[in-house]
Amino acid sequence: MPALDSGGVERGTLEISKYLVSKKHRSIVISEGGRMSKKLIQEGGEHIKLPIGKKSLLTLRIIPKLIKIFIKNNVDIIHIRSRFPAWICFIATSFIPHKKKPFIVTTFHGPYSINWYSSIMAKGDVVIAVSRMIKTYILSNYKINSKKIFLNYRGVDTKEFPYLFKPKKIWIDKWNKDNPKTRNKLLLTLPGRVTRWKGQIDFLNIIKLLSDEYPNIHGIIVGDVAVNKKSFLKELIDEAIKLNIEDKISFIGHRSDIKEIMSISKIIFSLSNEPEAFGRTTMESLKIGVPVIGYGHGGVGEQLKKVFPQGIIKKNDISAAVSLCKKWIKKTPKVRKTELFNLETMQTNTLKIYKAALKNR
């Protein structure tokens, strides 16, 4: 994979690595590194730092290194989670003798643009789809044997996100100190990196429409701001000023305490304009019992339909979101505990896929 900085794909990689190690397998992750690589190593995984996701012809120079890594470590399976690394790995394995050639698993983490470049992800010996939406997308757009595709929903660790979780007083005290604007406020939260399709503009409009009736409302936007998204962040800040809600919005960037932030929120939102392949934060919120309002498409729609259907609204239906918020502010709906979309299921399914792949070679 390209890097280990943040995101659902990266977290899923760490979760699979940890599980493999617990089952006495060896897990090696190749990436350019990042803030999550330390945790990977602490949990028993190994990390090899290579710029495998750097989109440049110069990246071809690492192919001889990759071949040596695969052969020297007797790699059984290469699990590829991104397109450019896929091309590099496929080229590398083409130089390995058939008897030593690793089995290739690819995971479609999203509905990539439909072209020759993306088609590499459908060329794995086994292809994993992270939701029904993604499985349908693969079958509709690529020439592939449907028997090669395995549906394996992403999962949430119920130990990390326990039902009815409440943060410790020390965390609340620090939060109030660092974020005084949110103290004693009705908190609504939108998790997700700052990028145009994640729905931050819709969220600002929801806060605006609620603010007259609920002056103590406060919106929190949590998520990474990449260097190339700084201008969009400024656009969001300017929009908040234009809507006269700049004092009712906090942009808090990347956070590792998302569980705590969700737990003190009245409602969590998923407002992506494009269908999410899975939408991890939706399930994390539901796991700890916090209600979610989300557009009913993609992986988020699949989760809400099975676990919390009352939270589904149509895409860009701001008025429906506002109406639902008003209803839930008066009486919070109960989110029932669920065993669906559990991390352990995702982990065991992945290992089953690996074992079946090797057995059927």
C-alpha cells in the first residue's frame, strides 16, 4: 500500500496484520511509512519502507528490491490494496519462477475510475469487495469470473468501540480545555477527511438551519487536511463565516480519539456526495450506540439498512436531515447493540480467503 498515515484502508491493514500475527503467521507491510507504522511494529507486524505508491517511472527502480523481498522471505500471499502498488507488484512477480510466485489478493476499497489503469485491481487471483456496492461495481465494469470475488465487509473492533462507551473524566477535562467553544453545547459531528465529496458543505448548511431554534448547537468537523486540500478548508471556513455560524463550527483536523468525540456527540453524520465503499465511522458510531444520519447510498446505506434504518435520508436532502435532527434532539433514538460488521468476522474471513487460495493453487 502507498503509506500508513491515516484512513480506513490503513487501519484495516493494521487490523489484519495484528490478527495474522496472533495466529502465528508472519505479516510484512510494504509502504512509504507514516504515523501508523510504529503501531504496526508494536503489534508484531514488520514494515519495509519503500516508495511503492509514488506515481513516477522512477518507482520502477524498486522492482528488483521487491523481487528479492518476495523470494528471500518465501512470501505466500501478496495482498494489494491500491492501484499503483498493484502495477509494481504485478510487474515484479512476472519475473518470479512459477513455483515460487506468490498468490495475489487484491481488495477494491472504492469504486475506482473505470479505465485500463484501474483494471489491474481485478486481475488478482482472488478479489475482495468491501461491500455489495463494490461487488456490483466490479462485476459491472470488469471482465472477471464472479467466483474470484469474495464479499468481505470491513469490521469494527467491539473491544475498541464498546457499546454505550463513555470517555474518562481526564479526557473530558482536557477536551473542554482545548475546545472551550464546545463546552455545554449540543454537539453534532461529521467525521471524514476534508475533501469536497465528503459533504462538509451540506453539514454547514444543516448547522445553519438548526442554529436559530437551537442556539447552543455546535458542529465538529473531524478529519485530515492534506496539503492539497488547504484551499478547500479555507473555502469551508469562509462559507461558515458567510452563513454566520463561524462560532458554531470547529475544524479539529486528524484525531486519534474519534471514539471519545463520537461518544460526546448527539448525532454523527455521513454526508458523502459519492457512495462510500464502506464508511467505517458510521459503523464505529453505531457500535458505541450513537445515532447516525447518513445518505442511503453505498456501503453506508448498506450498514444503516441492516443496523439503523431510521437514520437513512436521501442524498443532499438537507431538510430531511434537519427534521430528523430536531426529532432526535427532543428524544434520542435507541441504537441497539449489533454483532453485524464485527472486526473479528472480517479478520477470520480474510484468513479463510488466504488459506483457500493457497489450498486451491
